[in-house]
Amino acid sequence: MSSLTLGSWSPPQGHACPICGGHQVVFQGTQRDRRRGLTGEWTFWECAACSALFQYPIPSDDELRAFYAGYSNGSALRLSPTAGSRHDVLRRLYHLFSGDVDPRDFVKVSARARVLDYGCGVAPYISHFRSRGVLISGADITPSVVDAYQAAGMHVSLIQRLEEIPFADAEFDVVYMMQVLEHIARPNDLLQEVNRVLKPAGVLYVAVPNAKSPWRRIFGKYWVAGWFAPYHVFAYSQQPISVLAAAHGFEVAQSWSSTPESWLRLNMKAWLHRSNNRLDFLVGSWVDYLPVRMALAVALRLTEAFTTERDCLVLALKKISPQC
């Protein structure tokens, strides 16, 4: 790998890492979209100062909207919980085994608390918290998803720009973003917006692919759960998120990581089916058979007992109250 000064890029908005402002980056290679079939190649670099991985050039808003056209739709919306997920203990035990990261397991809020699911997608989280008396709102970039939520009586707003949160100042006790921050081209702008909409001492939960995961080194270019070009503009670890947090009035209150067995299977399929660039739609791969999934989950839990860095990083960022 070779390092170079950002000034040699001639980026339009300045010559610095978009996270920390550092001026040395390391080339990490080019990536294709292995999951959704978009054509093209996207180049990733790593900041030597804060360890942030990011695409360059950074996609424009128009490019990002083109990428996401048809990414999801309201017909996939899941409002009714499955039988197992209705029971908190059963759901948490299952997720301990599968490695899934689910905000229902760790976002602790009381009835009447104001919560925002930013980038809510079609997951069943909003209906779960709403059923517990939480005053939850959502926001998403896909009009059909927003329309479907609104038709079901949910308070979900359309995101016009990814870095602008369409809610009032100091409205929420908690904001959570599950697999969202890595998609944002201007994370500094978004963190400033989160600070604005959170109440004093409010909490932001983020879950992101972990660039320090050993699975990145093991799978290399087949680490598609993390790279996911061009949709993932960044790949984070705790250090660059800590830099972002400190710059925008937050402190890291808690962090942990887990590897979902579904992510491991996705990386394995990228390696096994090297000519397939639509892995999200691949049906019939032997790694998806239930006995294989069970065996992989057991192997993951045993293997990751010996490491503190896993594929999905979760952090709780507490808003710092200004000093009087």
C-alpha cells in the first residue's frame, strides 16, 4: 500500500480527511457492487490519523439518490412482529446466538419517551417501540416506505437530504441509526443535526460495519458486508466515530461489537460466487441451508470469544450538556 498527501487528489472541498482533517491517506483498493449489481468501481482510502475508511471521490447527493432508486419499497414493510420477537427474553437469547444487532435489545426507554429511528427502512422496530407506549418517529429517504408507514398511522417523515433531520430542535430523548452512518457522505453535518434534535443529555445509538474487524483482513475484497460499494461511503471503527462525537458535543458512553452470522454468510457467498454481483438476491446457496447456518453461528460464537473486535460495531454517544 502506498501513502499520499490528500493535496494530490485536488478534492473540491479542501485537502483533508472528511472525518479528522488529517492529510495522509493510504490507498485501500477499488471495490465493485457485489450485492445489488450496480456497474462501476469505487476507490477506498484510509486516513492514517483517525483510521477512517472512505470513498474518494465522495458521491454527490444526486449520485446517492440514483444508487438508492428502487433499493427498498413500502411493500416490504414489516409491521407485525414475529412470534419469537414478541418475547424480549427469547429474542435477546436468539440474537446472542445469531449475533444480530437489534435496537429492541439495547435501546432502553420508558413509555412516553421521544425516540427517532433515523433511516428506519422496513424493519419492525418502530411498531415494536410504539406498542410499548414509546412516542417514536421515523425518517427514511424512500418515498414508498414513508407512504406505507404513514398509511399505517406511523409518524414517519421523508428525508429530503441525508444530512438534514426533518424534526424540531431538542425534540428527542434518543436517536438511533442502525447501519445508517456509513451511508452518509457528510457525517459531520449529520452529527451536528443529531445534536440539534436531541434534548440535553440525550443519547445517540449508532451501529456500523467495523473496519477493525478481523473478518475484513480474512475476507479482503470479499468483505462485502463492510465494503458494500457504492452504498457505504465510509467504513468506521471506534476511533473515527470518537473523533466525530467529540467534534459535535458527544462522548462515547458505551461500545461493543458482534458479528451476525448473516454477515459471515454474505462474505462467504462473495468468495464462493465470484461472478455473481447480485448477492442480495441469490437463492439456493448451500451456505443458506439451516444446518449450515446453525453450524456457522456456533463457530462464530466460539471464535469470537477470543477477540474484542467483531464485524458490527455499536456505540452509545451521550450528548454533553454545555457547561454553565
